[in-house]
Amino acid sequence: MRKLTTLIALSAVMLSSAAWAKPLNVVFTHHSSASNPFWQAVKKGFDDACDKIDAKCQMIFTQTEGAIDQQASNMIAALATKPDVLITSIVDNNAFDEIISRARANGTIVIAANVDDLEGANGNARQAFIGQGFAPAGYSLAKKMAEFFPKEGPIHAVVGISAPGQNWSEQRGAGVLNFLNEFKEANPSRNVKIVRLDTGTDGAVVAERVGAYVNANQDITVYFDTGLWHAYVAQTLADKGIPPGKVLMGGFDIVAEVLQQMKAGYIQVQVDQQPYMQGFMPVMQAYLAKNFGLSPADIDTGQGLVVKEDVDQLWDLARKGLR
């Protein structure tokens, strides 16, 4: 916490120097498409930071949600323009290693944001990671959700893996599964069924897949999504006449669709990873590194838990694209 406070203070002091420092050329590549509402908050933070230091900045989306090959192509094309800074998500442990190593060898500052290599700095040449600790966040989500479980009787839990094979989704899912397995061991007298379901990152597809599972398994207790797509599942449940709370639901990220379904009672717990910070802080760190030789530092953007009672105070921030 002290490191983060110091970094913010330094950023504020050094912003006054932006007028005489050479403007940075910053590129942010990642694995998501422009239709993903979560990434609009990241972009808002990115754009605001770039405005503060008068940097030349570009965020490059993929055409297809989660397309690693498209992200790699975007990264290669962006680096050909010789930017000062590359900010990127690292959703695969191998796909970007060579690209990032070449960028570092050419003097480009590289900061990972939102998703990191599972081995961190040991697995990739990036200089720092700014984002969520995924496995702990998944564990915290499931632990909080357990407070809503029926006090007795069977539990049928489904964990939706939004992007099979991608670090962020697998690690969040692993955290949820770790808690559920601990819960099962701690309650040997209860029948606890745990199911992993590959669900996808298209809201309509997720709603169809999970909706079909609910139709075939009327005893389902809880559905965990490793992203925000359970908001679409909630609408499907409502359309089927299934009342709020019959199937408990929780997942990640604070966007308008999620807040609406929390208010309606269909989503009980949500994890906030503060996307605005994931866009803003990498730019500030890159500015300090380029102009003052300060080493970029890891920042955990959090695993804050949100419940229905918190929704009202988050609405304005969500509408402004800050959450």
C-alpha cells in the first residue's frame, strides 16, 4: 500500500513536468473486443492518464473476443511503429513471450495490465503487472457466496469457465473450485456436487448454454461465472419465470448490466477489479520510467466484494465509465 501511495504522489508531482518532457508514444493491446463493457472502463482510465501527460496513445481491440492470434498480430504491427511504451494483457503463457522479449531488447517499456503470465516476471520479460490476483479473487467470491447457501441439504454448484485455456478465466475458476472443494470436505454430511462448464464470452451463447443446463438440472444451487456474462444468464432466468435467488449467481466486474441484475436480486456477489486503475496506472508508471528512470512496480488492483446493498453508490461511477 505504501508503494502505491508513493507512486501516486510521485505521479502527481511529475505531471507538472509534462510540458517539457517529450510526449510518450503509448500503445495498449489486449485480448478483448470493443463490445466488451468492462474494457470501456479500462480505456477511460487509459485515455484520462494519456491526457494528463499529453501522450500520444492508442488502445487496440481485437475483432473477436479473446482472440490471441489477433492480439499477437496487433502487437507486432504496433511495435513496428516503434512506440515508447507497450501495455498489454498476457492471457497466454507462451504466445507473446518472443514478441515482448524483442520489444524489451529494442528499448520499449513493457507493462502487463489486466492479465499476467502465470509465472509473472519469471515467465515473461514484462517489467510489471497491474491487475487482479485471479485465484485469490475467485476464492474470495466463492467464500462470500457460501454465506447465501442453504443451511442444509444438497448443494449443486456450477463454475462457468468463460475462456478455457486463458489465464484470467482458468485462475479465477481455480480459486472458486478450491473453495468449493474445501466446503465439500468441511461438510461431509451434505451432498455437494461441483461441475465445471465451459461457457464462452458471448452473452447470448453463455445464456443459452447455462440456461440449457438449468433446464436439465432443476436442482442447481449456484452458478459462478469467471467474467460478467452471468448478467445475461440472469435475464434468461427471468424470461423463464425463475424467481431471483432460486439460482444464486456471482462473478466478476462492475458494469451496468451486472448492477441491474444485482438490484433485481438475480446476482448476489460480484468482484470488482477496478478497471479504471488498470488503464490509468500503467501510463503513469511508464511516464515515470521513461522520464525519471523509476522502475515500474506491480500493483494489485483489488478483489473488492460487492453485494446488493452496495449497488446504489456504484451506479453513478458505472454510468461515467469509471467502474
